[in-house]
Amino acid sequence: MSINVAGIYKTNPTREDWNIFRTEIKRHYRLQVPHEALPDQLRWPPGFAATGKERRATRWPSSTVASLKKNERDKNCITQSATGPLGQSRSKHVMEMTTSRRLLKSIEPHAGESIQSLAIRLAPLALVTPDQLLRFGLGHAAGLSSLPTDKSAIDFLAELGGFSLDDVRSRGVLTGTMGCVIYKREVPFDWVNLEVRRLAPGVLIDDGGIPFHRIAWQLNALDCDLDTGEALLERCPQCGELLRWRNIESVANCGNCCFDLRCAPVRYVPADRLSTARRMYSFLLRSGPPLPEPFDHLDDISVCHAMEWLAYFVSSVSFGKHLRASCQNAGIGLEELYSWPASFDRTVFELAGSHSVRFVGKRHCYASLVDSIERASGASLRDILMSRAVEFLRAPNLGALADQERRSRQQSRKKRTDDLFNED
């Protein structure tokens, strides 16, 4: 028999332990629970008689007793009766823990493995499903998708599996000041996707009998596996549903139709996209080349926004593709960021020297440039871009000229609107 004494699992309790435990029960429930209403794991062992006060306690309604049982079971132990994750039959099982809560058998974490994958692989050793492990063992009922953001659950997972606490914490995706913290670097929220389980089918095949999920696959800024260049899959090829973290007991199966995703066709990205993804990964790990001034003094969020904006700006002028500033294009923007200010100057020169300037004038060109700069996120980033534009174009009154052009456009639109009303 085991009890929870002041929040600590303990086997073979003494009379003093039971007294402490009874005090904790009273403090937690704020009421006198009759001995008959307690769950089996909370009753006194044979030979211990209840006090007179407990014998005189009034019986509580069955709904209250059921609620107490459920709360204590969810809080203190893993107790379920079902069919095991691997198909074996099991009866009612109470996981016996030492005072450190560590399982007798555990797994070895893989390099780069995600928190969700660790929980899925650890669950069969506790004879429970991944969802049961999260709810009853880690105190996290929100599901696998939000597990990397729960610092308390991450610590419990490290304790259960006997993992290094610092190592497991480094695999989490915690909330920072303005975004998510991953790889100890803060990135915008939309750079990380925890809801969709992106996979590389060919890589999962190479993993053998127990495939595992990678942390890097959760980054929207990376569209392929960094080792092989295999394109990441986010929809089931059989049913077309997004691959979410619900209703699964293996990372290689679809939660909707149970299709084995290792049977999906394998696709690879071009070599230049793989090189761009690897460079982005090096930036996230702080192992890449240093950023040029003045971006080396900016915070992580501003640098990420600078990548997104440069990808939008260069592509819209050079190729005529008005890509929106997003994390999917951040890898291209990182290449342009490393060549700053040459990449910016080249694009501004193309904009200022385009054929359209001959007809609409420089003031229109300046207004378009300022409009593009104002689409950048963050005041510090906009200041850097505007300062460089003024220096390159040698136009200290760049902002004033752009304002004049805007007012001229507004007046022209107003005049056209007035003319239309007058005609009517």
C-alpha cells in the first residue's frame, strides 16, 4: 500500500505518517470525510482504528464522495484499467513510485527529440496511454500539443523518466516576453507550430521500430528535415486531415484514420532550400556567423522580423512577387541579412532606377519605398531601414517627400470621387 504524505509518495507508512496524511486530507478538503467514503488507497491499513470523531462523521452525498475520489486519484496516482498501448491486456494498475517518482524502467532520449515524443515513448513503460501519462503522471490535461509549454509538466517528465532536468527543459517551447523561447532564442509566436505534427516519413523509417519526433520539425521557418532534406508532411495522405497530436500512441500514425505515415511517399527539397534551412538552424543555435551591424545589437524578435521584411522587400522589387512578410520566407531573408547593407542598397537602386520612375517621378518612388519600410514590424527596425534609405539616396527629406506624395494621392482620389458624384 502507498499513500501521499504531504505531497510525497511513500510506501509502508508508519502511524506518524498516517497522522500527517490525515491532517493533509483535512486541510485539502476542508471537511471531515468518513473513513468509508475514502478511496481504497487512502484508507487506514489493517490494525489502525478510526478515531471517535471520524466514526461520528456524517456521510456525504454520493456525488460528493465520487468527486473526492476522482480528484484524489487524478492528483496522486496513475490508476486505470484498459488495454495497453502495445495491445497487451492489463488489469487495474497502480504505478508504484519511490520518493523521487522515478519509474523503474525508462528510455534514452534521442538528440533533438521533442518533449511530446519523449512522453509518447515513455507511456508504455508506465502501462498507460500518452494521454493518461500526461493527465495522471504529469498533471497536464491539455494534451500533447501544449506539453512543451508547461514548465511544471516538463519537470515531472524529467523526474519520471530519470532524465537530466536541464536537457529536458532545453527541449521545451516556453513563452517569452514577446514570443516563444525555443533553443534558448526568442522567436515570434507564428514561427512555432505545436498544434500540427509535421513529419518526415523516410526519416521515421530509418528510426526503426520506435520512431521519434524532432524539435526542429515544429519550426515553421524550416520546411524540411535538416539531415536528409526530406520535405515535411503535415497532412495525412490517406484522409487529408492535419496531423495533430490527438488520439495517437505513436508519432508515425494518423490520429484520424490510423494510417501508418511511414508508408507515405517521400519528397525532397532542392539543394538551395536545404542549405537555407541549415543556415537558419545554425542561426537559432547561435552557431552561425555573426550578424552585421546594427542588427547584432537588436533583440531576437526584431532580427526575426528583419528577415521576414527583407525577404518581402527583395522579392517584391527584384522578381515582382509581392510575398508577404512571414516566417516561411525568413530563410531567404536571413541570406539577405548577412549581406546587409549591399542587399538593401541593390534593391533600392533597382526601385529608384526602374522605368516607371521616368514617368511618375522620384517622389512617387520615395513614397513607395517609405510605404514598404513602414510595413516592417518594430520601431527599431523601421528606424534602421529609414536611416539606410536616407543615407543611400542622399535624401534627408525622404519622409517629407513621401508625405507630400501621399497627400497628393489623397487629393487626387478625392477629386475623382467628387467628379463621379457631380456627374450623377
